[in-house]
Amino acid sequence: MIIIENVAVATVDAAGTEFPDGHVVVGDDGRIVAVGAGRSELAGDRVDGTGCLVTPGLVNTHHHLYQWATRGLALDETLFGWLTTLYPIWGRLDAEIVGAAAGAGLGWLALSGCTTSMDHHYVFPRDGGDVLAAEIEAARSIGLRFHPTRGSMDLSRKDGGLPPDHVVEDTDEALAATEAAIDRWHDPSPDSMLRIAVAPCSPFSVTTRLMEEAAVLARRRGVRLHTHLAETDDEEEFCLKQFGCTPVEYAERVGWLGDDVWLAHGVHLDDSAIAKLGATGTGVAHCPSSNARLGTGAARVRELIDHGVPVGLGVDGAASQEVSHLGAELRQALYTARQRGGPKAMDAREALRLGTIGGARCLGRQDDIGSIEPGKLADLVMWRLDGLGHDGIDDRVAALVFGPPARVDLALVGGRRVVERGELVNADADTLTAAARRAHRRLMATS
């Protein structure tokens, strides 16, 4: 049993319960036993949290881990220009490169307060080996809860899509490989460390048939659906030209609205689209730093929340968001909302909700993770907030969100330590860095 005490606690439960000086007790089964004020009378391994804040672990709802190998490229391009620059390079990915990139990306996420991450992988070169297995092994080595998606692209440039021919798959092959990934990897149990979702890439890289049949497949197998949608003006123009409708109208047409779906970005949504997402319970992975880096716009997060849309945070791929720090994304989300709607558009606690229970809702894990409540999985982060960078901000949640990125003093996933005193427990950061550097150099040398 682990007892964290002498610590501020933000539970992010439905009532927003907080304890300025409290405790959290974690049982041997990896679940939360108790949370409350003062000290616990239970016996166990005591952790002194003086100067710290405990929150639920952060949930990353959109990422492309392989992109760690192609950071710092196409720095001044729009999304479509960025993609056309990088697609040829990504076509040379293999399992070794993806594994190294995923290890670095997931290790960095853990150090930034993330305890659960998804990954949207949709590039499967024919001679690249088992790239999905490589990133799953990387997640196991770091110790994070993992929701990789089996993505796909089958609409190449010659058929009116954006990707070049050599990075797309045959439609039937993509569907079969997706179902095989579910068979091999998906664990639906409440304490699952690994769940698979179905994730055709985007309207401009996937045929209508693949979108429709992927939705049928996911619902037949009881797994979730994910794709990019409404990220840029270019995408809206593509949908209007190709399908005669907006991206959200297209998603509705192909069966991609529902409480088992979460969409990446959702930047360019009109009032009708937001209302449809809210009415159907369709989630949105908000990626404010990536949207800013690519200049795609600022999502209407306040309106999405007000319409009951599940909204989580995502760092997005490291090639479009080189910082990739999920803790820092709390502040970016708040700033983005305030740029659109002024200082009342979002407060620190709403930003923390996006990064925790909001993300859990997007992944369908709100009953398991996302808040600190007895019976839930002990996915917790203890942030150090008593140093120079946070001094004088008495409100600990405000210090976390408005202040500089805080050091993670302790991160637990199912009660198991994955970060301690700002260092990875199960992996060596220098080793991850060296492997990622080799992968980057090899990929760029052959591109």
C-alpha cells in the first residue's frame, strides 16, 4: 500500500473536491483506497508530498509517436504542405525506427505527467516489419497505459487523395489488418493496459468505403473509432469539392458520429457541427499547440464544452508539435480558449479537467481513470510546485496550469511507479535519446 500525504489534492471528481492538505491511499491491487483531508491512519509505504500537488494522471488523446524521428522539418508549412513534405520520408519507416521513436515519445510524455496515451499510427510500409508491435513494446517498457489505434490510408494522390501511392494500403488489406490487431492486442478489461481503436487517417487520405466499413468493423468488435476531422480550411474545401458537404456532415454520412467516436482537432466547426457532436456524444481531441504550430486556427473549445462534447487534450505528433509536453498543454488550452473568448472562457480547473477526466471520456475510460476516487485505478501524478518557478502562486492548481511546466516527483500507473523524482523508473532517458537519435539519422539518410 502507498500513502501519499502532506500534499494538496485535486481530485477532479464531479464536485471538484480538493484538499489543501490531504492524502491519497493506493491499495496493493493498484486502485485508490481512500482520499481525504489530513493524514491517513492506514499503514503502508508513506510518501511525503510536502510542496506538491496530486492530480489524476494526464490522458493524451491524440499523438503520432513515429513522428519523433522527423522533428524540426517543414517548420513554416501549412498542414497540406507539411504532409506532402513528410509523406515520402515516412514511407521509409520500419519497426526499429518506430520503436525508438515511440520509446522517446512515451518516455517524454511520462515525464510531462502523462499516464495514459493513445497513438494514431497509419503508415505501414510493406517492408517495414511489425511497426504496431514495436510501439506497443515501447509502451510496456515505459509503463504507460496505452491505447494505440490501427490507422490506415487507402486514397493515394492518383485517386484524388493527398498521400503518394507508396504509403497507402489496399482497402481490404487495411480492414483485415485492423481486425487482426484487435484479435491480437485488444484487452477490454477494466484495468486494461492496452486497448486498440480503429482509426482511418482522414477524409483526404481514406476512401468512403474504408470509412464506412471501418465503422462497421469497430462496432462489431466493440472498440472505439478515431480520425482527424475539421483541422484546416483546406480539409473543408476538399470535403465540399469531393463530397458536397462539410467534414462533420461527411462524418455523419459515413457513420462516424457517436459516443464511441473521438475526433482529432475539430478546429473548423460551425454552430450546427458543434450541436451535432454534442447531441451524439462524439468526442474531440483538442491539440492547441499543434494547431498553433501549423497555423490551422483555434478550436471553439468553450462552445464544445457548453454543448456537452467530451473534450480531451492531445500533444499531436512530435513533427508538428516539437515540445510534446502534455503538462504544458494545460496552459496552451487555457490560452487558446481565452484568445477566442476572453479571460472568462476557461479557468485553471477546467483546463485540468480537459487533461484528465475529459481525456478519459474520449477514450471511454471515465469509469476507470481521470479522477481520484476510491475504486478507480491509481493513475496519479504528484507535481512539485514549491520551487522558484511557482513561488508565490498559492493556489496549487493555478500554479500547475499558469506556471512553468512542473517537475513530476511521482507518477503511478495502476499503483506502479513509472516516474520518481523527475526520472523514469523503467527506462533510461539517455538510452532512449541515443536510440531515437540513431533512428532519426538512419531515416533521414535513406530518405
